[in-house]
Amino acid sequence: MAMAMRPVPPGDDRKVIEVPHVRQCYSWDCGLACVSMVLQHYDIPSKEVYTKDLDAQQCGESVWTIDLACIAARNAIPHRLCTITLGANAEHASKSFYSGFTRDEKRVNKLFEEAATQGVQVEQRSVALEEVVNHLSTGCLAVVLIDWRYLECMWCPPNMGRCCLWCMDIGHSGYQGHFIVVCGYNRTKQHIFYKNPNTSDSLCCCQFESFEKARKSHGTDEDILFLYKTERPSASH
């Protein structure tokens, strides 16, 4: 069933933000690749994302959304991380995707606890699809954590598989987290445009319904990192 949206403002039916494509190098660095795309979009050098920024986070190959927010803050990008869970959600400890949960829990919880003092903007709340679209309409990007099993690209060849992910275990039935850069929409057709760091294609497209199912799947905590061109607006609840 198509999702209900508010009346479309004149001239605000469709938008695509141009974003340089960065392809991930490994099975675990999709988030770093997404941040690299954002930095390049804002004409900020991205060479240190995989070196100094990664070293500063001390996260190894387990990159969480809060790590990406910290990198945004370190590079002076106005941002806001929205999530329904402040810290590492203990409910995910049993998921095979979070095999290193015990190792990560203390580090991630500390990052959330110290976020304000480190200039990292965090809000505990769910985000409506309309807010995502309105954010994009201003020409600003968002990095979104999704469950790849539910994000179906309409433009990629069928033989590339759902969400075009080659680094994931296609035979695995459990939650599979993946970061994407959301960069546009078409309200009339109810499409979301995004950059997938695990494909060489420049742009992917999915239905609103697929996007919502993927980003709200249990395991994502509905993490979404809003990036701004200037100082972010006051929190909206």
C-alpha cells in the first residue's frame, strides 16, 4: 500500500543532490565510505577518514552510527543524529550481525554519554519520512542505517541482488546493517534516491515503502544522521 504524504508544495516534487561516489573497500566500511561521500560533497578533504578519523574512534572494523557522527563533528559539519536508543541496544546482542556486541557496548555507550561535550548532536526520537524528505528538499544529505534485506533498488540489474550488496552473506536470513547516503526524492512517484557505497553505480532508487521498511527494521534503532550546510535548526519534536 502506498504511503500517504502531505500535499506537494509547488516546485518541490522532485530533487536529486549531486554526491561524489565513494565505493567501500571492505565488508565493514560502508559507513566510512558514506562519510567520505559527504565530506567530498562539502569540498572537505576525506583522505583522513580511513586513517586519523578511524584511529580516533578506536572502533576497529565495527563502525557504529555514533562513530560517523563523531567524524562529522571532527570535520566541523553541522549534523544531528536521531535514534530511538541512546547507546548500544542490548536487544541486539543475540543478532549474529552484532557478533562483537560485548566488545563494542562499553565504547559505544561512552560515546553517547560524552556526545554533548564532544560537539556531537544527538536526539532520541523516531523520524517521520516527511521529515527526511523535507530535509532533502533543502539540499542537505542524510546517512541512514538500513537493513539491506528490505531495501530493493529499482534501477540495478536483477542479477546484482537486492540492494546490490556483494559484501553481505546472501544466504543469511538475519538482520544485515548497511549505511547509505540519501540524496533525493520524487514525491509523485514516491521514490527515494540514494548512494550505495557497495556498488559502482552512481545512483540507486527505491520506493518509499521499501525505504521505510529497511530503515525501521529491528536492529537499526532507526539511526539517521542528518547533515547540514549551515548550523542545524533547533530540534523539532
